[in-house]
Amino acid sequence: MNSITVKSPASVANLCCGFDIMGIALSGLYDVMKLTKRDEPGISIKHTDRYNLSENPSENVAGVALQAMMDALKYTNGFDVVIDKQIKPGSGIGSSAASATGIVVAANELLGKPFGKKELVSFAMEGEALASGSRHADNLAPCIYGGLTLIRETSTLDIIELPIPPMYVNIIHPQIEIKTSYARQILPKEVPLKSAITQWANVAGLIAGFIKSDYGLISRSLNDVIVEPVRSKLIPGFDQVKKKSIEAGALGGGIAGSGPSLFMFSENISIAQAVEEEMKTVYQDLGIEYKTYITTIGEGIIVESLS
Ligand code: HSE
């Protein structure tokens, strides 16, 4: 096998109360990456999208992740990489994670699967660290494992795959950019015990709700008293979107990753459509450009072709 094309998905990290520990892969929104083996050493990257990302492998999330994997294998030949990003950098729905995971999954397939999923997450984390300035795997793991994942411990990559009941996911992406590194800098370094108790009760409730397919419990647990109050100030219209979406029947939601996109869960498509209308109205009234998507929880990276 010499050449592979993969689709690497958007993802939503945190899911309100689970800052840095929970995430889901989305379906229907993907970066497309083609990887071809070559005899000459090194990595050559070409972007066919419009985002002006560096094609220097040491400054490119995909390049850094692939290099980490090649170093671990002591691989001396090289790769040509063509990336068509559909997930806008800085959108909050895991653009850097899609690049970092798609490339290592693709290379692993081409090389006869020398690595398991957990090792692939660790290589991808090198790329994610370049983008956000910190090592977290809550967008990476769902891209590689699919569905919903919990990162019980980041340092050892103790990753748990969890069930999640059928739900529709609304995303609205106001066309402003928030850098993850900045959205992390502004967070409190310590939290009051009272807030910590509320937060870990909600994390436990959310996970129990997912496992039991208890939509009421999911709805009550989609609540973040630590991160959202700080970050939501960076997102115009946040409070209105959340209020109107819940009034339209959404189970709940909040900031997708570090924003500016917002997500909402709904039990059925007609509620998701009503939620989308409410979200659009908020940003139309504010005069802010936006993009919306109605999607579902996805299976992670998809191999399109292998030859
Ligand atoms: N958990 C991360 C954050 C996701 O919220 O900063 C963004 O990459």
C-alpha cells in the first residue's frame, strides 16, 4: 500500500462540565487528508484549502504529529501529505485535532498498523500541543476511537470509551476567532470547593445519563459552573443562544471546546431544527456572520481509499 485518503472529523470537547476530560466525534464535517509514501526522507505538506496554514512540517499540527510517529518508529523514508481542511481553525470544533489524528491514523494504516489507538493519541497530542500550547486529548481521543470518550488521566492516557444515546447535535459557529491558548490562559487556577462539588456531581450525572440513556439526567447535568462563566464572556450572544435553544426544547449545551462555536443536544430532528432557527435569529439580530450545522455523534476517522 502506497497511498491512503482519510476523512477526519470535527469534534466537541468538554461537553459543559467535563473540561479537558470528555469529547465526542461528530459526523458530516471532515477534513480530507491524502498521504503517500515516498523513498526520500522527510515530510512534504500541501494545503489545498483557504486557511493559509504553514506547510513547514515543524510548524504544522499534522506535520508535528506525523514526525512524532516517525521518530517512534525510527522511520527513515518520507511522506507526501495533501490536506483539504473543511474545519476552520479556531472554530472550537476540533480543527487541530482533526489534522493531528487524521495524519497518524492514515500513516499507521499505510505502515501496516504498528501502533494501537492509545499510542496514536499520544503522537497526535504533540500536534495538538503546537496548536493550543497544552497537552490535552479530549478532542483527539473521540476522533480516533469514535463516539464519546472520557480521558480519566491525561498523563497516562487512560481513555474510556462510553456509550451515548442517539441525539442530534446543533453547532453554531459565529465567525469570530478565539485562540485556544488565550481561552485557557484566562481560566482560574484554583476553584472554590463548592464549585468543584457541583462540577464533579454534574460530570458523574452526565456520564450516568449517557450510560442509562436518561435524557432528563443528561439535561440536568449539562451544566458548567467553572469554565463557562469565564469563557462565555468572549462569545457575543452566548446567553441568548443558550436560553432560546433550551426554550425550543434542547436538552442543553454550551461552548464547544474553547469556542467560539456553541453546541446543543436535542432528542429529535424537529427539536434540532427549531433550535437552529433560534440560534440563527440571535446572530442575525446581532449582525454577526455565522455558520450552522445539524449533525449527530460520529464514528471517528473514516478510511476513504487505500491503494
Ligand atoms: N479542553 C480544551 C479546552 C478543548 O477547552 O481548552 C479545546 O482544545
